[in-house]
Amino acid sequence: MNVEANAWQGCPQLSLITIELRNDSLGTGASSDDFWRRIVDTMSDGVYLVDMQRKITYWNKGASDISGYSAEEVIGRACQNNLLIHTDKNGCQLCLHGCPLTATFGDKVGRVMDVFLKHRNGHRVPVSVRTSPITDANGRVTGGVEVFRENSAQIAALEKAVEMEQLALIDPLTLVGNRRYTEKVLQERCDNFNRRGEKVVVLFADIDRFKAVNDTHGHDAGDAVLKVVARTLANNLRPFDFLGRWGGEEFVAILTNADAARAAERCCALVRSCRLDWGGKVIQPTISIGAAVCQPGESPVALIARADAHLYMAKQTGRDRSCGP
């Protein structure tokens, strides 16, 4: 039997050890078997061997520590029989579709994948796995070896990166895009318009008499109104449209290939229909909107300025209405 555990970059144990098991070099019988088992059992990584039916023939201590399954529980069982239930990040069961060991049997090529295995206690454990073929003296595949290690730290780092990105792009109160994110999206949409002619509509919205809400009901009420307006607008935009908080009580919606006037009137009507119960009183917010459609060669700054000018007109002519484009 020839089993080779190739170097795993970044893993001190596997980068220093290449296990070459040959009956003619290590002797025969239990002494040879015990020798390499003792070596592999010192590793913190999980290691298990399977035959061509993917029946588990060896299970080291590291595999038990990571999975919660003892060697006695798994040896003799097929790895695909609802044991570890490897899945990818989308929840697809790799034991049924896309098993790396099965693929390795076919082409003798090792594979590295990030997957999730089922712990004995039922929860999912993120692991990196590496598969390699087991061959006999004639090069014929007789089974496979899988080495796996927890990558919880890697997953946590990725989640932290996403969280930090969200903190940088999302307004924490209203959970829509912040000013930075809005400017970024607006630049991208204007670039698309100039390259491909996709119509870009900007709706610059401002909550009417917002200062009066804060003065009469308090800043908590003002925050609640901001949330109500943001959620109302966001829930009624198309999936590919965008809403961001420009600052204070101002919001910017960026629409693609939309009827600007109709979209603005719909947003006004939707907010007008909102009711917020606060301390026994009803707050009924309204918004004024300035609409503008991007012109050829127009910069995002100029586009926003036109929408803002239309917003001023809406305020001057009575509020709770839209002007433009």
C-alpha cells in the first residue's frame, strides 16, 4: 500500500511530514500499521481513509476531536451514509453531488475544498479538506485519504470583513445605504448611462417639517420617523434600484429606466399613507421630492444639484409633492 499525504501549505505538521507507507520498507503486520497510526494520531488535523466504496477504514484522533465521532462509531461505515454530511456554503450535500473523494478516485488528482461537516452534536463545523488517492504498487487506485482541519478562524475573519464593509456602507439607523455608498452607486450608474445608455433617475427626498417632529415629540420620535420613511421607500423600490440616506432627513433613490415623475409621486403617496403611533399621538410624515434624469456627460455632482433644485421648488410650492424632472 502506498499512501502519500502531500504538503499542506501553512500546516507545520503536514509540511514537514510526507508519510510513505510501504510494506517492504516498514515491515509487515501490526508493527508497520501501528507505526504510521501513532504518527498520524499526533496530528491535530483530522485524517481518515476510505476504500473504493467510501467505507471508512481508519479514523485518527484529530478526526474525533473535530467531528465528535469516535473511531469505533465510524470505522466500517460509508462516509456518505448520513454521517458527516459534507455540504458546501450553499447547503448542497457533497456526498450526493460533488464528492471530492469520488472525483479523486476517478482522475487520481487531489483536491482542496472549504466545506461544512456535521458534528456529532448536530451543529455545522467549517473545515478545509484535502483529498488524495491511495494506490497499490501498480498505481491502481484502491481508496482515498481525506485530511481536514477546522477553519472557524477563516470563516470568522470573512464574516468580520463583511461586517466591517457593512458598517462602512450602511446607515446604522435606517439600514439603507449611507452617503458614501450612495455616492459610489450614483457614480457607477452614471458611468453605465454614459457607456450603455441605461436611463438614470435620481429622486432627492426630504422629510417635511422634520425639525417640528423632534421639537414636539423628541429625537427618539424623529429616529422612528426616519426608519418608517426609509423602510417604506426601500420596500417599494425594485430590487435593482437603490436607496441611500444622504444626511439628516434627506434620502436619495437611484432608479434605472424608470418614469421619474410617476416614481416620485408614488413615493410621496406611500409615505403620506404612513401612520406612526407615538405617546398616544399619531405622527403622519410626508416627504417632498426633487426628481432629475441624468443627461449625457453629466456628472453625479451636477445630477444631484439639479435634483436638489427641484426639491427646493417642491418645498416652496407647498411640500408633500414632487417637482421635476
